[in-house]
Amino acid sequence: MNTVAHPLVMWEELTIAFNIIGGLALFMYGVTLLRETLGKISGKSVVRVLEKVSNNPIKGMVAGTAATTLTQSSSITVLTLIGFVNAGMMTFRQSVNVMLGSEIGTTVTAQLVSFNVGLAFWPLVAIGFFMKMFSKNERVQLIGTVIFSLGLLFLAMEFMKEGAKPLTSEDYPFFSNLINDYGAIPIIGILIGALIAGVTQSSSATTSLVIAMGAANVITLEPAIALVMGANIGTCFLELFAAIGATSPAKRTALAQAMINVIGVAMFLPFLAPYANLILHTDASLARQIANAHTIFNVIVSLIFIPLVGLLVRFCERLIPDKEGEVIGKHFYDEEMLHLPQAALLESEREIHRTAERTLEMILLSKSALLAKNLDDARKVIQLEEEVDERCRSTEDFIDKIREEELNKVDAIWRIKLLAILTDIERVGDLASNIAEFVIEKLKNGISFSHEGSRDLTRMFDLVEETYSTAINALKTKNKDLAKIAERLEDEIDVLERILKQGHVERVRTGVCDPQADTVFVETLRNLERIGDHADNIAYDVIMDT
């Protein structure tokens, strides 16, 4: 009989293991799908919330709670904060305020899946699937995917719960004793929870696994709380790793998050038994008690740290001082923003705006250099051209790294257009640099323009400057009316170029203009006309933006 029973026992054990591990994997997939879909729906709102964060800790905490609720990941929120700090868009202190809110926002998923929905996950899966598959409206598809994801989360919880139920029987005393006996030694539970969260890189998945075990009565409340507290610590590993090689303020951000979680757990550890007794009164269901313990713990820790933010900031600044010569905010974007593609896209767009302003400055300087014979301005243009080239190359590389599949259709199309706009901006910089080089040649060879020639070039410069600045403003504001004005102005540039060329040819023929100035004059007109073409391209992309 032993020869028959042994394979059956092994098969049952494998079934239990695959139910729990498979359920956990399905849960993590559901969370990832939910996060990506919510990002497509509300990612821009998350970025705008984070960008407007002030030094007020309450407002920062509210922003962090909202951002993490929408991203469904405190890790994503903190990594994005590291990116913002790296880019100089947010101070270290502001990031700490937001971080306190992210600790609260990360409890939303656990609260949601702790409810017993019965077989409601099947209708959620079915409704979400059919909305996604048969609707042609992207927003309906995205809402369907959110519903489908929620169904997967509840289904995964059912798998984990059903997989854990046999562990309560007398056939598996070892597991039952192991999982509950360390309740007398909470530090072991905390370490195990930290390890699981570190491996899965998800405190939500770890907490939900514990909730499923609670629903199956495999675990009691005290060890469950210890595991959940450990999960809070384990989720810091990714952020600490991401801070390696980052700027000093970004390293402080990762360190601060780890300290908040470790200190918070240390404060609660001596009072674990009284805390568990308090939680017993929050709900009759053990699953709900675990979720409540998780939420209350994070809320209390965040509130305790509000008056201590200044002290924490000063400690981290002393522990990780600024590096000499460290550059912060070279670009508006940072690699860590790639974890939230909508943030990466918006900040790379802001960088493009800044680069476009540089090229507009180059046009103005090239005008001064050519017409006022200002050699210093000519040299400034050439220096700026190197900066513009670097910005364009770096921004293009960054945009290439943004995961298109995590953007909605409108943003995915805009991402491609931004790459084309970058090319136009870079070419404008090259063309302004060409004019600056003409200036250097003109002064070296003693070439000068007639009064009429200078007047005509001034007209052309002014019109091109107006056209390009209008196109850039249209890009910044996504204003299609401005973009149409830029297109009309570009048509005027084409007409003016022909008129000015004819006038120049006539002046050269009659001896009014120096023949040596012919090449510089004509090439300057040509370069300015091509700047108008690139302004027109930018305006067209704004008009066609869906």
C-alpha cells in the first residue's frame, strides 16, 4: 500500500504547490495588467499630480496615495520619484512627502482582494474580456481590461486559497506548525515576508498571498501581521538597487523609503500582540483583519513620520552628502521614469520644448551675428549647436526606450511624432549654425551687405522667427489654431524668399550689392527658408495630433 500511497501523496503535494504558486503568478500578472491599463487611462494625471507636489507634507502624502492607487505599485511610484529627483524636478524633501502617501496607496489592492466575492470573478473575467475583444472604442477596451484584471485578481485569490486549504488538515502538521509557531518569534515572520516581497518585487502580491492563507485558515493573525510587515521592507530592495549610480538626492530618496519601512516595523514590533488584539475587533473575517492590519499599520507609520520629515531629510543628507561636480537636472527626464511610460513621454516632451527654445535662441543670435557683424554671437550659436545636438541625441535614445505597448494609442502615435519633431528641431539648429559660419567667413573676408540687402535679410529673419516661435508655442500648448497660423506664415516665407532673391539678383546686376556677398546672402535665405519648412513640419504634427 505504501507504494501506491506515496505517489498519491506526492501528487497532492504538487497540486497544492502549483495551486499556490500558480495563483500567485496569476495574481502578479493581474496586478501588472491592471497597472499598465490604469497607466494608459490615468498615467498623465499621475505625472501632473507628482509635478505639482509642494513642500506641504499633507498635500504630498495625498498626492502619493493617489499616485500609488492609480499605478497599483508603491515601487513604481518611488522609482518615478527617484527619476524626478534625479532630473532635478523634485526636491528630496518633496519626494519623502509623496513617499509617505505611497505607503498608504499600496494597501488598496490588499483591501480589495480581502473581500469574499464568491464566484463573481467569472462574470468580471467574461465581461472584461468581451468588452476588450469586441469594442472598437479604445476607452471601452481599456475599461474592459481593468474589469478583466480585477476578475483575474479574485480568481488568483481563489486558487491560492483553495491550494492552501489542505494544509490545515492533520496530513500536513509540519507546515501548519511552521507557519504559526514563528508567531512567537515575529522577527522570523518579518524576514520571511521581506524575502518573499524581495523575490516577487511586490508587497501587494505578498500581502495578498498572506490574505489568501488567512482565508483558508492556514495562518493566524499575529504571524500574518509579521509577514505583512516584512513585505513592506522587502519592497525596498528594488528601489535601493535602482539608486546605485544615481545622483545623491536620488540615493537619499531610496534610503529614506527603506528607513521609513524599517523604523515603522521596529516601532510596531514590541506591540505586535496588543496590535493583533486590536485588529481582531475590526472585522469577523481573518482575511479582512489581515488587510485592515496592513492598512492601519501603513497609515499610522505615515502619520508618525509627518512631523519627522525634516529630521529624516537632514539625517539622509548628512549620511549621503552632495558629490562635488555632480550634475542634477541636465535633462527633464531620467531612466527611472521609464517604469511609468506616461511620465517618461511627458518629460521627454518637456525636454523637447526646452531644446526648441535653444534653437529659437540660435536663430536670434545668428541674426545679430550676421546683421550686426557680432562675432561673439556667432560663436555662441556654434556652441549652442553642440548642446542642441547632444540634447536631441539623448532625448531620441530615451524616447526609443519608452515601452510603446504600455501607452494608449494616442500616446503611442505622439511618441513617434516626437521623434520626427526632434529631427526637425535638430535640423533648425544645424541651419542656424550654418548662418553663424557664414558670419565668420563674411568677417574674415571683409564681405558686407548693402543697406537694401540688410533690410531684406532683417525682414526674412523676422518672419522666420515669428513662424518658428509660433510653431513651438503650438507644440507646447497643443494649440491647433496656432499651428495653422504657423503654416500660413510658412507660405509667406516661401513667397518672400522668391521676392528677396529677385531683388538681390537685380542689385548685384546693377552693382548696388557686392558680388562677393552673393553666396552668403543667397545661402542665408535658403537656410532661413528651410527653417520655415521645419516649422511647418512641427505645426503639421500638432494639427494631425489625434
